[in-house]
Amino acid sequence: MNRHRTAAARRAVLVAAGLFLALTALPAGAAPPPDPLGPDGKPITDGWAGAGTPAELAAPPAAARVMAAAPGGYPVTGIDVSHHQGTINWEKVADKGAKFVYAKVTEGVHYVDASFKDNYSGARKNGILFGAYHFARPDKTNGRTQADFFLDRAQYRNDGRSLPPMLDIEWPYKLGGKLVAPGPCWGKSKSELVRFIRDFTQRVRERTGSATMIYTNPNWWNPCTGKNADFGDHYLFISSYTDKVRGLPAGWDRWTLWQYANHGKLPGDQNVFNGNLADLASLAANPAGPLPRPVVGDWDGNGTMTPGLVSAEGETWRWRLSNTLDGTPDPALDFTYGDAEKTPIVGDWDGNGTYTPGTVDAEGKRRDYYLANGFRSGPADIHTGFGDIEDIPVVGDWDGNGTFTPGAVDSSGKLHEWKLTNTFAKPVTEVEFEYGDAAKTPIVGDWDGNRTFTPGTVDMDGERHDYYLSNVNAAGPTQVRLGFGAVYTVPLVGDWNGDKVFTPGAIDASGDAGLVWQLTNSLTGGSTVEVSFTYGSTGSTSVPAPAANPAPSAAPSPSAGPSPSSSPSGAVAAGARPSASPSSTPAAAPSPSANRTPAAAPSPSPSRAAAVGASPTPRPAPSASHAHPATRTAPRP
């Protein structure tokens, strides 16, 4: 990860380059060329993530990267740093919106970064999720030895606020004008490099239980490892100074972090996260390996919402949904749908009371939605576009007519700016207002049971998740405020008992038992978990392994505590943002549109949306086996 050079540093580099050319013609015994300069304008003494990146890959396009604006569609930003950035004002870094940081700790078994302790304490004190990284030196010792050297100093804790340990594996860099090892592959064979990476990652797993965040580039990885595809159960931090990621190293079907520029408005390299704040919290809560994306919805039309998991299988999303709140999967709801490069979402697109899948993309000039009205692979039934690519997509029933349509949330200012539409036919903004602190994650839901979705936000710091909910689609004060779920859990919202009111939930992925879903049926501010079950695995595979846990009690008592709901593709539930807030005041929704087609529903997990449509097939009719515990089985009125 290359560091920002000041104008003086760049001039020094040019002078040094010219001096080197002149000295090559001097007689033997002439002074050697000066050391190349690091991002701090001082001679290089060690590497940093991106230090060895070839010049043709390292320079971000000037027009697009001078200010290093984050690529559209990825609102969660962060940085990576080392001692080359000097003393960092972490309060300012947090104020400017950085949500995560990786800081260098070690290199080989000979170097410890002098700024690591200050970076560690400064970032954590200011609520920034922290990760430590090791610059690999395969030319020095084996991977296991280097992993131990790194972990002994990294202060890694599986505390829900630490990111997975990171291995920086890339090209050799120059020291004293020469590469520190034969390039590009450190003088090692493909099999030797694969062994080094395997030994390092296995040792990290042994000592921490965590997968490894692997920082690399396909231009290095593919030739130097022989396109080895064995490491897809670890997280990918890709370096690509381009307008979008154009290809991944062998073995990965998605990236987790993207370093898109080596300088910008924040210290160090500029990065984005592939998801929303809920996903980032999930990453810190479950370092064991990439998790399936949780979604929630009413899959059988009985008025209550139940869990689902979405995981990438090759280029397609695999959906595994349950119609009960006890962790029992439904074989009839195991299907594939959507391009895994897009973000999965869910909603009731045709107003029949049943949530079905969709995807939304994150490239181009607008958000494109690909929505299906059934549980099957195939082409989309609805394709529409709405919202700028930089906006956070949400979906919900904004006018109470029973169908979900798109919305967009602009979080570039101090408050979220909401733009909603009630149609799929050439949608235009029908309702626009400001609501919620832009530093918090937008969510949507029906907070008062009047069948209209309205906005809310949930914060991702402190000791718990705090919800701020509004009952109208208009600017104004918060009507409902409550806390539910430890901060290291993944927040979500939904109607868990069929009373038409969305309440909070949380997914705890911190243990070995699996994904533990904790739900409440109250918005009175208490933290009582009324329903708890396990659905999904926290193993290093993306294929969920649903397992039944204690079933919820037959009738949860109305006690304080939020309950999760499925929310739009930006919802807080592992990728989707929760929906509006409870109040008896109908949301100020736009007038029903005559040409309105089924509206897009929110998906509780923000990740790449799947857009492969499905051919219309009848949905499975609800059966007795689909009845949710402690909820009514009649269709929603």
C-alpha cells in the first residue's frame, strides 16, 4: 500500500532519479545513488502494504484519485498506515469518516513498526475498528515463524472490535536502490510461496481461531502462486488503483477490502469495504471466515418474518430460507438466484404478501434492481433503476399499498437525505426529506404497524446498538429510541410475531455454536431476548449449515427490546438496512402511482446484489410446516 508523497517528496524522487542516471556514468568509486524515498519523504528502511507495487500499477489516475474520493457504491471507508505516516491525529481521522484501519506491526522476523502502539491505541480510543498487518518476507524465514513473530506483537483480540490479522504478500520493494529479494516472486518457486502462505494462515488460525485477511494483487498472486485457488476461505484485501476492481486473484469470488488509492483526504492508503456498517461489524464479530449473508422476510405470506442465508456459489447466489423461528431450514426454499457480483436484497415486489429475492448493482451511473417474484433461478421479473450509484439503496412499502419499491439514501452530508419512489415504471423521486445522523446506518421498517415503511438509523459503536426511529417519511424528530444487541453483533429488524410492527434483532457470530439469532418483540427500550435460535454456521466456509436450537416460546411476552426486520439492500442486518420506525402516524408517502409495478423489498444484508432473474413460477403455497412459532398462520390482511 503506497503512501502519499508530498510535493517536496516527489521533487526529491525526481532529483534522486536524475542523480542516479548521472552517477551511472561516473568512474568506479563514485558515490552510490541515494536510497529511494518512502511516502514520508524519508529513505526507505522497510516495506508497507503496496511498497513493491510496480509503477504501472501503483499510480492512480490523476483526475480520479487526486482527492481519492471513495468509489461509488461503497460508503464504508478506511485506511491502512505504518510509521511512514508519522504521528496521526486519530480523532480527526474518525471525524472524517474512517470506520476501519489496518496498521503495520511487523516485517519478516527482523522489524517492528515503531508507530504501531500509538496507532493501535489512537484508533481504538476513537471507535475505529482496528486490524494489524504483517509484511511478508518469504526470502527470510518460513510462514509459521513469521506468523508467530507477528502475533506476539499484534495485540489481536477476538473482542468484536478487532479485524482479522492481515498478511501483506506482494512484490519485493527497493532498499538502497536494489530489490530486497529477486522479483517478482522473492526468488521462490510457486510451491514454496504457497507453502509459506499456507503455513502463515494455518498458524494464525491455530493461535487466534481467525481467518487471515490477505492483501495482494492478481498480477502478483496468479503468476507467483501458479493461480493457486486454495485460500478462498480467507478474506481478500485487493490492491487495485483503478475505477473499479477488474479481476480477482485465483480462489476468490469476492473481495472484502479494496485499496483504491495510495493517498487522499486521510493519512495513508485509501480503502473501501465491500458492504455496509452492519457487515463490517459482522466481520469483526466473526473473524473465522467469510459468513453467508443473513436476510429476513415473510417467505410464506403468513405475516411473520423468518431467517434466511445467502452465500456465493461461483458466480451465483445460493439462497437457503426458513419458515420457522427455530433454525429449521426448508428444503423447498433452497435455490439459486442472482449474479454474485451484485448485492442480494429481499422484498414483496408484487404485493401478494410474500417476500422474494432480488439484487442491486453497485456500478454504473445508477442503481439497477433485478427482482424476482418467485423462489427460483432464471431471469428477473422486474428490472428498474433508481438512485445515484453513491447512494445507499433501500427498499420498502412507502405508501402502504402492499408492494415494495426502491429508495436511495445520500449520506454525504450531516444528515441522511432520503429519496423514495412508489413505482417501477421510469421511477422518479416522489418523496424527499432529511432524517438521521449520517454517521449512523440507515434502516427502514414499519415501526407503528400502519403498513407504511419509514426511516430509522442504528449506530455501530458503544456497548450496544442504539436505534433512532421515525414514524413519518418527512424531516422531524425521532419518535422511538431504544437499544438492543451487543455492539459486536449484527443488527437487523423485522416483524417476528405477526403484529405488523418491526422490532430489533441481533445475530451473534462470535462463538463456535453458529449464527445465534436473538429477537425481541418490543420497542419499549428493554434488552430482553424473547426468541433465540441458531441458524447458519460460523465456519470458514460460505455454505451455511443451519442447525436447530431452542425454539422460541409459544408467546413472547411484550417486554422491552427491539426486534429485527428485513430491510432494504442497505439494511442493518448483515447487509441490509432496517426499515422505518413505529408510530401510528402514517408515513407521508407519495400518492399511489397508476403504473406502479411490484415494489422492491429490502434485503437485510448488504453485499453484492444478485441480478439473474427468475422465470415466473408459482410460489410454494404455505403449508402447516411453514407456520411460525408464536405467530398467526393466516395470511396478512
